[in-house]
Amino acid sequence: MVGFLAVLSGGGTAQAVDGGDNDYNITVQVAPGQTAGGSGSSSAGAPAGASRATTTQTQTTVDASTVVTGSITPPAPAADEFSIGGILYVSGLTTAYSPSIDPLAGDLAVQYTVRNVSGETIDSTSRFWVTNAFGAELSAVDPVEVTALKPGESRVVSATLTGVGQWTFATAHMTLTPPTTVAGEELQPLTRDAFVVLPPWFLLALLAIGGVAYAVVRIVRAGSVSGLAVEPAAGSTA
């Protein structure tokens, strides 16, 4: 038995255990990654010169859904979205006009959607404004805070521009200003525009009133001329 164990000892590192009074020499082979006293394993190092691939991912739970980011490629922007550094996706600007009897009043509701496709929570600011056909600013709202936009979250950002008037044609604008850097990516502000029709109801009403007044005058004149033409004819007959 001693000879058999001695042969086995040639295959690896050995530890000698003193047999005490019986004076037996027992050799126990210890396999790589194990200890002499048990069967627990330890991770072996990579071979010299070998590279170890590392995948970094971040998991965040938003509204009971798990968003995985990091080495995962973010989703592609939608048809109307613009990308800010592959971190934020910004939709187009939509508008809704509420006219007023006052030709210098009227409200313009503006909004857009921003989507965070990164693994970090982001704070940004927005500015909304509207200009007439000559480029003059009619109304503005600044700033509009976009705070704590979580990974995977989409948010509608809106404002109401007052006193836009009835300039017939105008252009609404928005600028989203993100942090300077997110996840090591440098970000720049993004501006989006939308063409707006502001019907000149006051002017149209004046034109309509003027048209009705002109028609009434023509009718009255036509009746007067017809009466004058008939009166001489009646006198000559008498």
C-alpha cells in the first residue's frame, strides 16, 4: 500500500502525514484548486498571455420592467426622433393653437417627448419660444426643468406660450440642454422647430364686416337708382 501511494505521489504536489507510533508514511495527492482537507474548489487563473473578456452591464427596474444597459446596444431612434449622443432620443415638436378675440393674444401649447436610453438618471432643461415670419420673438418659456429622467423612461415635456398674436405664419422652437457628459459621452444641446399657422381671425372678421357693408351699400344704391329712373317716366305719362 505504501508503495502504491508512493507511485501516485509522482503525479502532483504531495503532503506527508505522520502516522504516529505505527510509523506509517501516508502520502495524499492534492489536485490543483483543492486543499488537502476538503473538496472545495477555487477559480484557476487564466493562462499567461490570454485575454479575459469583461462585459459590464447595468440593470435598473423602471415601472416593474428591467432595463439592461452597458454593453447592450440601445434601441434605434423612432422615425421622428433625433439622438443626442446615443443617450437621449428627442421627438419632434407638436403644437396646438388657441385663438383669442384680442388680435395680440392667443395661446400656443407646445410639447415633445424625450427618452433616456442610457443607464444613468439624467437632469436636463428645456426652452420653448415662438417667432413670427420676420424672426421676431413673440413669446418664450424658459427654463422648463426635466429632472430625474430614469433609464428607459420616456417623458412628455410641455409648455404654453401666451400672447402669440395672430401673425398668420410663425415658427415654434424648443431646445433641450442635457448635461455636458453622460457615461463618458459628450452631449450637445438639441433644437427642434415646427411651422405654425396662426389664423388672423381679427383681420378676417374685419374683412367679412367690410364685405357685408359693401354689399348693403350696393343694394341700397341699386334701389335708389331704380326709384329715380321710374319717377320721371311716371311724370311724363301724366
